Amino acid sequence: MNRVTSELIVGIVAKHDFYLIDAQQRLSHLNVVIKVFKSLTDLNNEINKGTFFDYLFFPHFSQIIPENIHMKFMCIGFHTGNLPLDRGGSPIQHKIIQQQYRTKVSAIKIESKLDAGPIYLQKDIDLKNGNISQILNNLSKICALMMEEIIVKNLQPRKQKETKALKPRLSESNSNLGLLDLSLQSIYDRIRMVDGYEYPRAYIELGKYRLAFTEANFDGNILVANCKIRERN
């Protein structure tokens, strides 16, 4: 395919604007052409125009990347957790539930097998504080920094170890607090880990009502949170 520029062409695909903005700002000083997309449909439309991407980055992108894309381009995803043991869905929430707050963000080559591609590099992340919105905004900046390092250093990935471990993606039922079984720390964690964006808020059910919780604060002794009460559907 003929190139219209000698510069590298970099695509960033993410459903949240802050991922796109952070990546553009971080890569703006490099000699690259940056194209951003919020969906696979938009990306495919650009590919159909004849654009060839040297790198395609997918920060916190939960959709499966089709083979016609990841087999043709250098596609790199980002996964929070210690690979290979933390493969699977809802990796941030699983780490918080386990109170394993200090973990890694891995940049991995996207392949057909979920979260199993070779690893380009890893960075530390601390999940101890903040709701999911704040955590993802922090994660976005880490991902942008990793994109820059991969491009500048032309990093090559290293193969992961084989494992059958694969954690399931959490569902709405996992947001049910089950207060009798949880410590205050665990309740605090379960509220904040789904407090933001499209996540179902942590809740308890009391008779015909559902009590949903947001904006939790915990000082080690007392947990304070906002509560929204509505009738169950």
C-alpha cells in the first residue's frame, strides 16, 4: 500500500474522550500522524479509505478486535493486572476486590486469544484510592506514556507464559454488597470500584427498594457514602 507521508501513522481507538486527548497530548511532539476513533466502525471506515497504520492503540477497549485488523496492523491493547494470572474481564475490579491494590498496567500485542499476546512493557499503578472514574483517568495518562515509549524506543514484545487462568467479567449482580459478608474496607472498595461511567452502582436491596451508593469515603473507622433509593423494577 502506498504511503502519502513518511511519518508514522498512529491510531488510537477508545470509547472515552480522555483516552484520546491524553494520547494526543503525549504524542504531539513526535513526528507522527495521529488519528483518533471512538468505535471500530469509525476505524474500519478509515482503513477502507486506504490508510495504513504503523501502530493502533486500544486503551481500555473492551470489544474484541477482529482478525482483519489485528493480523494486518500492529495492534496494542492495555490490561490492568499481573499477566498472565490476571487475564480476563473486569481486571481492575478483581484486583480491588482482592485488595491487591499495587499492580501493573501491561501493554500487550492483541491476538485472537484474550489477553494472551506478548507484552511490550509494564508500568506500576496503585488502585488503593479513588473511584473508578478517577482510576481510569489516571490509567489513561499511564497508557499514553506507554504509547510514547513503545514508539520512541521501537519496543519489541516478549512472549507471555502459558496459563489457563481467565477471570470472568463482573455482572450487575456483583455490585450487590451483601453487607453481612463484607468488612467496611470491602464495602468501601466495592462502592468506589463501580462509581463512574457506565458501571452499575453498588447497591443493597431492602424489601421493594434498591439502595444505590456513590461517593464513598472511609477513614478506617467510619464509611460515609451518598445513597439513592428507588423502587425495584
